[in-house]
Amino acid sequence: MVPLHYYLIVSAIVFAIGVLGVLIRRNLIVILMSIELMLNAVNLTFIAFSRFLGSMEGQVVVFFVMAVAAAEAVIGLAIIISVFRHRQTLDPQEMQLLKW
Amino acid sequence: MDPSTLIFFVLATLLVVSSLMVVFLRNVVHCAMALVAALLIIAIYFVTLQAPMVGVLQVLVYAGAIMVLFLFVIMLLNPMTPEQPRRAWWTLGTLLALLLAGGLVPMLTKSEPAGDPLAATELFGSPEMLAKSLFSDFVLPFEIASVLLLVAIVGAVVLAKREH
Amino acid sequence: MIVDFAIIATKAFLVLFMVLNLAGVLGWIERKGSALIQDRIGANRASIFGFAGMGLVNTLIADPLKFLTKEDFVPPSGDKFLHTLAPCMALFPALVTFAVIPFGDVLNIGGREINLQVANLNIGILYVFAIGSLGVYGIVIGAWASNNKFSLLGGVRGSAQMISYEIAMGLSVIGVLMVYGTLELQDIARDQGLLIREMLPGWLSFLQPVIGWLPAWGIFLQPLAFLLFFTAAVAETKRIPFDLPEGESELVAGYHVEYSGGKFLMFFAGEFAEIVTAAGLMTTLFFGGWQVPYLVRDGFHFPWGTTWLLPHLAVVFLQVATFSAKVLFFCWLQILLRWSVPRFRYDQVMRLGWKMLLPLALFNVAITAVVIVAAQ
Amino acid sequence: MVTPASSIVAYDLLRWIVLIPLLASVINLFWGRALGKNSAGALASAAVGASFALALYVFWQLPATGIFRDLVYTWFESGSFRVNLSFQVDALTAVMLLVVTGIGFLIHVYSLGYMGHDDGMVRFFVYLNLFIFFMLLLVMGDNLLILFVGWEGVGLCSYLLIGFWYHDHNNTIAGNKAFIVNRIGDFGFLLGILLLVTELGRQGIWTLDFLELQGHVQMLSPAIISLITFLLFVGATGKSAQLPLFVWLPDAMAGPTPVSALIHAATMVTAGVYMTARLHFLFALAPSTLSVIAWIGAATAFFAATIAVTQNDIKKVLAYSTVSQLGYMFLAVGIGAFSAAIFHVFTHAFFKACLFLGSGSVIHALGGEQDMRKMGGLKAHMPRTYWTYVIATLAIAGIPFTAGFFSKDLILWQTFSHGATLQWGIVLITAGMTAFYMFRQLFMVFHGECRADAHAKAHLHESPAVMTMPLVILAIGSIFAGWLGAPEYLWGSRWDHWLAGVFGAAPAHHGSVSTEIMITLITLAVVAVGIGLAYAKYGRTDSKVGASVDSGSILYRLSLNKYYVDEIYDGVFVRPFTACSQFFAQIIDPSVIDGAVNGIAAATRGMSSIWVGLQTGNVQHYLAAFLVGTLALLAYCLGQL
């Protein structure tokens, strides 16, 4: 039986990698994907806990996370499309109008 | 080392590698495919953790729908300009991420090992149980999620529609 | 332990073997069928010592040889890795889906009870859809990897079309799941062994003499669902009248313009495998799967009372044979479709999927729910 | 004496007495215009009439020592401190109830005629009904807070009605004056209530309920009680126009005459008396306050009378006489003769309402003329008004066997027998002056030749029946209302027995019946002198009214100008206050307050101009900062583990 810690550590690493992606990439689509990666890392911890605590709550939460992730991805991609239409780029550094 | 642990480590390696590929590959489509791989591996983890339902949903929703949507958008925009990274920012980001991982790992390992896995019964993770808790304890969140999805649909249509 | 493993391996091998062969046979059926319908002879050139075998030689031997010996061309500006990955991703789901489709009831042999189904998952139908949803990657990746405007367009079309019709497909099946109350295909198949009179609620008992003798097949309980499922399944296989991703007339060959040789063969086989899988699903969900009307484990029990006992092996054989026959019939039906209906326009495809199938499926779910509640 | 709880009876009818006028008021407020002025007025009058009928019914059922209670709901509750919205009717309340609804009803009817030509009639009746509602709240509330709500409510209505003809700026000013002066008094009143609650609370009793208060006030130390009662009395001086806060009442005459009759003569101004009577158990424990009240009452009676003798405005005279009569009531309160005070409230309500309505009828006839020098000889033109006026005048002057005679005489006798000889002297003289100025008014208005201008003469007419009927009824009341409280040597008083349930047994009379009769005779003599003087000066047909009077004397001018009290207040309080406000508004506010605010704003802008550099607009930078914060938290948690 694989102990709980292993899963947690793996998910932590994946999560950190996702953060890294969000930090350093300069392509909105990839950033969005990295966010999905982080979400899934968290989902993994949820499922692991639900398994090791023997309660369904974790799985239910993951279910909701998926729903929210779907909504988030849809909206994010829609935003990306409209942004790309206006200023032929996906580079977040190019989108700095929102400041003083 | 018993086979389940072996499988775990193999999957873990694959998962980490594919996640790294998501972050570090230059080509967006390659990133997407790497992410698909990562998602599938996580789905396998779910199944091994007695959450087959959620695992299948993972494949169905993430790999089957969301990622296809990503690819669809990538093809639609087809961004040709390759991104040029800036060294300083990369090093800073990597440093921060490493710190995060270095902080999280001990954090999570310090948490005392959870109780008996025997609590997981035969039915555990089956559609029945998931549905039971979904429609008994979590009805309200469930409904709210449905509304959220509706809102997302409308929002997406409004955002992506060409105005003219 | 070893024996169990061997049994599972045998089942898997058998199913895989059957599906692939069936795919080949379908190639032959398609070509000869088209020839018949278009009043030509067709597929009769290749022959071994003058033996053409009605084109069997052509389709089962010559064509594969030709494909495998052709040059495997990758467009220079394309993406080699993905270009290779795509056909596998197209073929793989079609093949593994069949794992959860039961092709018979239990087989008692040497004191063992063998469930005639490769993998008995308690989430069977969901598994089918999950794997099916992966099928789209083959097209999309292939289209993108070959870096060709036609194929890119085909890929975009394909991804949109397949996602759209997956939704309608899933929703159309929900009605069936509600009726039989399980996700497991083997259970669904077993439940269809009942007779309608055993399922009729009290307030409908006056219908007993009229329809009571019918077997409780999905087609009788969920006719609308079957129509929707059939349409969606055909669209999923990307064949005429839904061949927009391929679109010979406007996109040359759509997503596999740049494919040749073995990779194209894989796409080709994948398509037929999908047909087989779809046929298997239709059979299992709506036409009783391996059920023979009035045939139970020890023989026939006709509604008018006469019973006709059979040995176990005979029963199992009958079941498997029936299943195969049904699957073959639906494969033939889908192929026949290709030569008998005109193609849709792309916007028509989308409108059909979103504005007709989806609402109808939802309507079906609602009606089913109402009836079930009323029946309790 | 604490009323035994056994005699408390739950009685759900009470709430309707209060609610009906409110309902009528609301209906008129929203749909009055749709109904039309006349039907709106009819509705309003009917509503008050209904309340009156209910009140009579309740009065009929009420046992002498019993209390009816009607708990509507618990208004609020905090800890053990609970305040109910609930009503009670005991003997005292019953009297006030009948006065308010009965007289109120008559005056409503009267207003139908009086306000008939006014465009604001609907609004008028809305206010009037609202007033009745609040007044009933005041007299029927079973705890001090409900009473206070009613107290403030009637103040509001008084303000609204004084400024009813808001087109004339002076009326608005008069309304403001009434309101502000009352605020001073109410502030004292509120302080008194708060002090009472907190002090009792300190003893562990959290209540405002009258009965419970009655049961527990003995706990308080005398000094505290004196302070509380004094503060409460300050409120009473404001509402009941006693020295030094009487100045608003004369100006309040700017309102329509029915209002003056109802609010500023019969009911509202007596609220102070009612309040002191209602809290008699409290005041009884504060002899020092009582003596103060006695003195202020006497002084007010005299002071107002001296002003009244020279006024030429028909309503001003009545206003000052009201102040004077209120002085009598407070004198009675001051000497502990609560039932006598309420008795005078009762009778005074009749004849003073009658007088006001009569004057209103006169003003109505003369098309708004209020100066008595432009009247005279109206006897011939409006007989009904005249005779009712005569009766009411006799009553207020205290002619035997009229209502005023019994009540005023009772107060005088009680004062004397209580040993407050000095106050007795003062009010004795006041009685004479009362007779003088009332008959002066009678002569100036109704006798002699008519001095009205031609135009007024032209449409001189007796008022319609709808106005004179109430006058007649009130006149009858002005005679017989007093017979309830006849002295012992006549057929005796039923009044004291009636109120004994509330105030306990009437104070024993020191002194013999002979003394009492003698006191009465002395009073009558003084009154006769007053009447004689009035006749001599104004009664004879050859007297030159207006010019004849020796306007030269300093005393006369003092009196005519109300001792310049308004001017003094203006100089002492108003002007310094406005000056102070000016100073703060024009120097402090722009420089200090605005300066501070603007300074803060400027400082903020300066700081932000420094920090704005952090806002690069680049999401990833923000995320990095966010991540740093997360890491800090993480490090902290790790440190905890």
C-alpha cells in the first residue's frame, strides 16, 4: 500500500511546477494550462486524502473543482481569443494597460 | 518493493516529467499534449486510489473536453511568434518555485499519516456513493455549479463573439 | 491466478482479433457494397492464380500490402513526433472501447464461471465515453502536425464536430441508463432479457396482451434515444453524411491529407473499428446485446408457455452468435448509409447537433424521468 | 397605593381606540384627494367619533379601581429590560380618554365648517387625526416610553398644524419656535426618563411600566427622585407652557383656530399635567420638586394673567388665559392635589375649547379679523356664538355653579388648606384678573357698536350649524362638567371617589366647612371686582375702546409687550447661539475641518505617487509578489510545526 505522503509530495512538486509555468511563460495559453496543472495537483491531494480518510467528501470536491475548472477554461480561452483579436499577441507582458 | 509502489513511482516520474514538459517546451501544442499526458496519469492515480468515477470524469472532462478546447483555440489563433524568455525573470521564477516546493514537501510530510485505509469499502468511489453525497449533502453547491456553468457559457459567447 | 490471467488474456485477444478482422471485412463490404449500389463490379483486379474471391483478395491482402509498402511521408515543415503519434491516437480508443462490451453471458467451463466480457467495470458506459472522447486527438493532432491548411481546417472542423456530437450521444444514453438503473453494460444486457410484462407498472397493465410479450430491449423502451444515439454515433465516426473533417470535395482529404502508407492504414482501420464499436454499443444498449428473445440460461421459455431446454454450451454459442449477427447488421447499416444519403453542409451539421439532437435528448431524459417516477 | 394585580384585566378592545384615528389618517393621507375634501373630513370625524364611542363603552365597563390592559406586542427586549407596546385604561386615563376623543370629535365636526373653504382641508384632517392618535398613545400607554412616543408625536403634530398655512412665513417661524422650545423641555424629560431607568436598573429593576415603577420607586434615594422629578417637570413646563418655557404658546395661535382649541387649549398642553398625575407616586416622594412646581404654577398663572389683560388679539388673550389656567393646574399638582388638577383639566377643556371655537366663529364671521379693537356689537349678528361665549366666560371666571367655579374653587381651597397661603394669595388675585380680562374680551367683542370695517360688516353672519352645534354642546359641558366635583357642603364630590383608585384617598381637608365657604366667598368677591372693573372700562356703551385705555403707563406697555420676554430670550440665547454657529460655519469648518480632510487626501495622493511604481500592470509580477507572501506564510507555518 503506497503511503499517503508519496501522493502528497508528488502533488506538491507538480503544483510547484505549475506555479513556475504561470510565472515564467509568456504565452497566455500556456499560462492557462499551467493553472490547470496546479488545479490537478490539488485534485490529486484531495483524492488521496479521501482515500486515506475513507470519506467521499474529497471526491465530491474534486467533482466541483472539475466543473469550476471547465468554466474557468472556457472563459479564459474566450478572453484570450478576444485579446488576441485586438492586439495580435498572447504575451501577458504586452498587456499592461491596467495600471496608473 | 511491491508492484503497487513500483507502479506508483513509474507514474510519478512520468507525471513530473510531463508537467516539466508542459512548462518548458517551446511549442504550445507540445505543451498541450504533455498536459494531456499528465492529466491521464493523474486519472490513473485516481483509479488506483479507489476513485474510478472521478478518474473517468477526469478523462472525460479534462482530457476529452477542456484540452480539446485548448487545442481548438490554439489552432484558431495559431500564434506563430515564438516567445523569447528573459534570463533574470526565469531565474527568479525558478528560485521561487523551488522554494515553494521545498516548503510544501516538508509541510505535507510533517502532517501525521492518515487513518486506516480499510475505511474504503467495496462501494467506495462508486457512482452510487458519489451521487449519494452529491445529492444529499452537496445539493446546493451542485446547483450553484450548474448555474456557474451556464454563466460561463453565456460569458464565453459574449466575449468571443465578433462585434459588428 | 495464472489461469485467471490466461482467461483474461484470451478474452482480450479474441475481442481484439475479432474487431480488427471485422474492420478488414468491413473494408471489403464497403467496397463491394458501393460497387453494387453504384452498379459496378469493383475491387476485382487483384487475384492469386486467378482467384479473386469477389475482391476479398483485393481488400484483405492487396490493399494492406500496398499500404504497408508505400513510403511513409512526413511533410518537411510538419511535426514528426506528433505526425506519428496521431494515427495511434486515432486507432487506440476505437479498439479499447470494445473491452467493456459484453459479447455473451457467463460461460461455465471446468467449474469456472467466465464472464464473457473483457473488463467488467462498474462504470462501463462512462469508460466508453471517456475513451471515445480521446478519439478526437487523433484528428486534431494529425491535422496540426501535418502543417497544411486543408488538414488544419479539417482538424478544426473535426474537433468541433466530435465534441458537439459527444454531448448529444451522452445525453441520449442517459435515458437508457435511467431505465436499467446501472452503468454496467453487462447488467444492461442482462436486464434486456426480461419481458416487458415484467417491467410494466400496474397502471399500464392493460397493455399486457398488446406488448407484454416483447423483450424489454432498449429499442422498445427508448426508441427516441436510439435514433439520437444512432445519428450521433454515425457523426462520431466522421463518415458520410458527416464527413466534414475529411470533406473530399472541399478539403481534399481533410485531416489526413498528408498521410500515406501505414499511418493512413491506421486512420483507415480506426474508422472501421469505430464503426464496429458503435455497432456493438447500439446492440448492447438497444437491441439486447447477446440476448436471444426468450432464451435464458437453460433454454427457451416462450411466453405462450412452451419451454425448450438446451445444453449450456449451445446457449452460450447462440448468444455469442446472435451478438455477432446484430453487430454485423449495424455495421452494414452504417456502411449502407454512406452510399445512400447526401452530405451535410458544415453549418447544417452544427445546427443538427446543437439545435435538434441536444434538445431532443434533453426532452427524452425529462420524459423518461417522468415515466419512471410515475411507474413507482 | 399600588393597585393589586388582581384587578388588571386584559382587554383587546383598547388597541382599536388608538388605531382607528391612525387608519383614518393614513387613508386620508393616500386617498384623501381622491375622496374629496368633504368626505375626507367626514371620514376623519367619524373615526374620532368611533374612538369616542369605544372610549365610552370602555369607561362604562371600567370598575373604579380596575385597570384594563391590552398588550399588542413586545416592542423590544434586552436582557431583563422589556418594553411592550401595550395600552392601559384606569380611572385617570379614562378621564383623559373621554376628554381627548370627545372634545376632539366636537372639534373635528366644527372643523368641517371652519376649514370648509380651505384648500388644505385634507391635509388638515390628516394632521388632526394623527394628533388624536399620538394623544391617545400618550394617555393610554402603560409605560413611560409609549408615553414619550406620544409626547413627541403630539409635539410634531402641533408643529405641523401651527405652520399649517405655510404660505405665510411667520406661521412657519411660529411652528419652529414651538418645536424648538418644546425640544428644550423634552430634553429634560428624556434625561429624566433615562435617569429613572438607569437608577432603577442599578437597583436591579429594569422597567418603565407604570405599575412596576409604582411598586419600586421607593428603592430610590430622595435626592435622585428629586432630580428625576425635576427633569420630568422641565419637560412638563415645555409641553404645558409654564414659566420659563411658555413663550411658544401665544405664537402657536398662528395655527387654525380649531387647532388652538384642540391642541393648545384642551388636550396637548395638559399632557404635562397628565404626566405628573400619572407619575404622582414619584412626585409625591419629592416634596422639594413639588414646592418648585407649586411656585412655578402660581407664578405662571399670575404672570400670564397680567399679560392677558392688555392683549388686543382675541386669540392671544385666550392663549395667555390658557397659560394662566395651566398655572392653576400645576399649582394643584404642586400641593399634591392631583385629582383637583385633573378636575381642572377636565372642566378647562370644555370652557376653553368653547371659548376658542367661539372666537373662531367670530374670526370666521369677520373674514379672518383677530383684532378685538375692530370688533364689537356682534351680539346681534351671531346670537348662538354670543350666548355660548357668555356661558364659557362665566365658567372660566368662576361664577357659581359653572364648571370653572367648582374646579378653580377646589384648587384655591386646597391651596389654602394645604397651608400655601402665599400662593393662594397670588392665584386669588389671578382669579380676579381672569374675570377682568375675560369680560373685557366679552365686552370688546360682542357689546358696544361694531367697529369692523365696511367690507367685514358686509358679510357678517352667524356661523353654520356644523360649527355652532359643537359650541352649544361645549357650553352645556362648561356648566355641568363641574358638578361632578362639588364641594362637601353641596352635594359632594363624586370625582375624588372616582380617581381615588389612582391617587388614593383625597387629601384630608384641614379646616372646617365654614372656612371653606369663607374662602369661596372671598374668591367670589375678588371675581366680582374684576368683572366690575371690566364693565367700567369696556362695558359701558360710551367707553372708547382701544383709545380710551391709558396706554401711557409703563406697566401697561410692559404687559402689552409681554414683558419683552421674547426679546430677552432672543438677546440672551438666540443671538449668541446664531453668532456662535456663524463662527463655526464660516471660520472653523472651512479652515479646520475641510483643511484636515483635504490634507488627508493630499497626503494619500503623495504617498500613492511613491508606491504607484509597484503597479506594473504585469500579472506575473503580481503573482511573484503573491508567491513571496505565500512563502512567508509557509515559512511561518513550518516554524510552528
